[in-house]
Amino acid sequence: MKTSRFLIGIAVLFLLSCIKEGVDTPTFDLPVKDLEVTAGKTVQFDFTGDANYITFYSGEPGKIYEYRDRIQKELEGTVTLSFSTRIMNGYELPRELDVLISTDYNGSNEYEDVSNATWIDISDRFEFPIVNTGALTPAGIIDVSDLLVPGKPFFVAFRYTSIGVPPGPRMNRQWRVELFELINEYSTGTTILANHQTAGWSIVSRGGVEEGRGGSIQSNRLNFFANIGESIDVGLEEWGITQEIDLFKVAPDTGLAIKNMSENRMESYSHIYETPGVYKAVFEASNTNIYGHKSIAKEINITVN
């Protein structure tokens, strides 16, 4: 009995020693390197060889092989900022509203952090009303791309500072900011980065504000009120700040898993391109086991008419 067990053990050890510890490079290729197809029509990709896993990257937005590990992108096109303002209870004083951009503010909503951040004042790029006209004054649609730092999020802020004592008995100055919109325009389309409803506004105050005054957020605008009581001589500083806007952060592009180990051998795959253009489709074939992972990528240029 002991002899039999000993012989079985020797046999098992012999078999294990014969097993190759490693992973083979998959055999996979695309006979055709260029295809011209029609938008909306099915295109069939034929391939040779075999692999445990096959992943397809069509080359369409969000499915580009080169971007599979990308988490940051470069600025595409231009970023424009637009808004309109209105003065209520107008009287002639120097402008009390500024618009600024920061790429190093930490978003804490604490006045000390706001004041310590680096803010670039871009007010002189926009148009503001001087007195109450009874209507909104469009500030313009201004390119702010030059202020953005690749890889860094940014914040847009409106800073309201009351200066001087309004003339007349308890006359109160009020500014309104409406129709805020931050847009990324590029060759293939337009993305609204933020508008008034999606900007995630926060009001940050230096303090010394009487109840019912200072800054407030309404459904369609930002309001800034000066003090009108005994503390009217106290300088008023109110900030309306967007949430962090990260234009450069992106999710990695993903491919479609079209074969896994349990599936039968594949010799073709079909896909439909809906939009005309030039694409680089990539098939990534891989073998994986407990000893490792090996993969190869084969590409094919697609012209969609």
C-alpha cells in the first residue's frame, strides 16, 4: 500500500514538472489593414489566430485604444464665459462687482482660504452697467482659455464690494448676475461646462453683514445687497463662487470585450459606424493565466463615408 502511494506521488510530481509555467503570446492578426465603409451599414472584421480574450476598440469617442489609460486630457477648442448683470436702485459709484478665475483655490468656502487663493481679475474683459437701466446688460461672450492651466481644475467667482455710503435716506445698492454660462467649443461640438443651475454656487462672506443682506443664490440669479443699517460704513465683501470645474479630468476610454476564455474560437466581428469620419479600430488579443498576461494589438484604418 505504501509502495503504491509512493509511486502515485512520483507520477504526480513528474506530471507537474512537465507543465509549462508561463503564458503563450496569443496568435492573432487582421488580414485587411484598411477598410472603406458606409455610415449606418454593418462592417465585418475578419481575423486569424486565436486568443483567450479579445477586446474591440472602435476608435469612436470614448472607445479609442490610445486613451485606454488616459485620465487627463489637453484643452480642446476654446472655453468662453458669458453672463449678464443688472443694477437695482442705481446711483453713480465706481463698479462694485468683479469677475475672477482661480486655479489654486481649495474650494473650502472659508473666507480666509478665498482671500489667500490666487485670483485673476478679468473684469476688464466684460461690459458692466453704470446705472440702473431697468434691463439686463449682457457682459459679452469672452474667451478665457488663456487662463486655464492643463491638469488643474478652476473656479469662477463674482466678488461684490460695497464702497461709500449711498446717497439719500437708506438707499440700497443691489447687483444681480444672471444667464451665467461657461462653454467649451471645439471642432466637433459644444459642451456646456456650467450654467447658473449647474455651477454649484457657494456664497462666502468676509463678515459684518446685516441679516437679509450680503449675497444670496436664487433659482435664476446671484443677488448681492449692500448694508443699509448702522453698519453701512463697514466695507462689505461677498463672493459667489462656482464649484470646482475640472475640464481636463477624463475617464479612460474603454473597449468592448467580444470574447472571453469560455467562448468558442472567433473568426470575425461586426460593428456599425453611424458617423462619417476616419477611425482607427484596434483589436487587443490576450492570454492570461496564473503565471502571467501577454497581449498583442492589431489595428485597422476605417474610412466611413
